[in-house]
Amino acid sequence: MTNDSESSKQVPYFDEAAVQHVLRYETLIPAMERALADFSSGKVVQPVRSILPVAEHQGFFGVMPAVYGDIMGAKLVTLYRGNAGTALPTHQGIIALLRATTGEPLAMMDGRLITEMRTAAVTAVATKHLSKPDSRVLAILGSGVQARAHFAALRAVRQFDEVRVWSRNSDHAQALAKEIGARAMTAEDAVRDADVVVTVTHAAEPVLLGKWLKAGALVNAVGAVGATNREVDDTAMQGAVVVDSREAAQVEAGEILMAGASVYAELGEIVAGTKAKPTADRVVFKSLGLAVEDLAAGKLVMESMAG
């Protein structure tokens, strides 16, 4: 028989407003550092995410489970690019957290903002560890949710004197530039002489050409996921390549697969100090997104709400 008090216990649900109230980059970025280091140290049980196509509605449904320390759980995430320009975001999701020792459900929460912020926070970790400390010029290729999130997160780890923006939609680029105090320009002009470049577009073909990059630049390639999609061309991929997960990169990283590039290290190895910072003329961090990042962010939210 089931105890009535147990059966009536409700698992709390935190909506996006609740997540927004407590999640901050100053705590999220260090949490992502720990999660990445633990992942690359073998302390996380996590398969490569499963992606189910929803062809009838031009969407994708992803399932991202992991076991991480005293918690386990999964993010259920959807990508519907047709939602762009509507009231619905292109990325939506739910994160479920359970106690790893007993399997007890602990909390559920909206995953859209967590996905937005943890993605940018991971890029901030990469920028902290891979870019030159005196980096002053930031180029953002893209003008959507992730462009804004990356601007906010990267400011927490580097002091940029100049921010440049490009988008395939020039009106969107101008609007973002005005919003964040940047300058809108062509992709080539944005990238030339930039110290840190972020690509956060839905492009399937390269929007960043390696011939534009200066020596010593860091490229954070974030937007493209899938074996046949890429934002960065072969030339850009000739530097040192760092990934969040080698296993995921073998399946999902079009930039790496299509360029035949080799992976120098996982970001977590560099954070943990088991791999040295690369010394190549240019470095590319290929971000794909990991379930452990969602769980670590979700745990931050849950603990903040309890506190």
C-alpha cells in the first residue's frame, strides 16, 4: 500500500519567471565550470542526447538524461524553427530533477531560460579559459536570444571595449546593436581583428570564414547542431578545436565532421588542468550542450528556491 502522505506529496514546478528570479551568471558560470570538469573527469553518467524528428511539424524533440552526484534527471527539449517571429520561442523544454540515491522526484522546471543561460555561461567558461586575458573586441554573429545571452554572460569574464554585431536580418542587427551599445556591420568587418567571436545563428552553411580571423582569436561556435550543419568553414577549423564532449562531437558537430578536424581537448579537461591551454594561432570551441549543464543549472534553481 502507498502511504497517503507520500502519494499526496507534490513535486514543485518552477516556471520561467521563478527561474529568472534566482538564476544569475555570477553563480551559474562557476557551476558550469564544475560540471564540465566533473564530466571530463568521468564523474557524470550521460549518453549522447537522443533526437527524434517531428517531420510533420518541422520540429525536433530531444531527450537529455544524466546522473550527476546526488541528482539525476533529464531535459526534454524541442526545437521548432517555425516558431521564429511568433509568440512561441524556437527552443522550449522541461527539466526534471530526481534524487540519485533513491530515485525520488525532487522538482520540475521550465527549461527554456535555463537552456538560454547555461549555453551562454558555458561559452563564458570557454572564453575565460581559452581567450587572451586582454581580449577587448567581441564579434557576435547572430541577433536572437542567444546573441543577447552571450553578450550578458561574456561581460562577466572579459572587459570588452568594442562589441560588433552581424545578422542576416540587418534590422535585427541594428536593433540589437542599439540595445547593447554595439555596432552593426557586415560579418567580415565584425570578425576582422576581433579577439573573441561568437556564432549563434540558425545557419546550416558557414557564416564565418577563417580567412577573416586574426591570429590568436577565439571562435565560440554555438548555433549549429547536427552532422551536416555548420556556421564555421574549414579554414577556421584548422586551429586547435576544443569541445564540451568528444562523444557528442563525433555525432553532432558538423563543423568538426565536415572539416575533418581533430579534437584537441574537452573544455572540462582544460578547466580541470588535465590538458594545457592550446597554443595554436586560433582556437575554436564547439559547443553542443550537455545534460549535465542543465542538471547543474536546475540544481542551482532548486536550491535557491529552497533557500
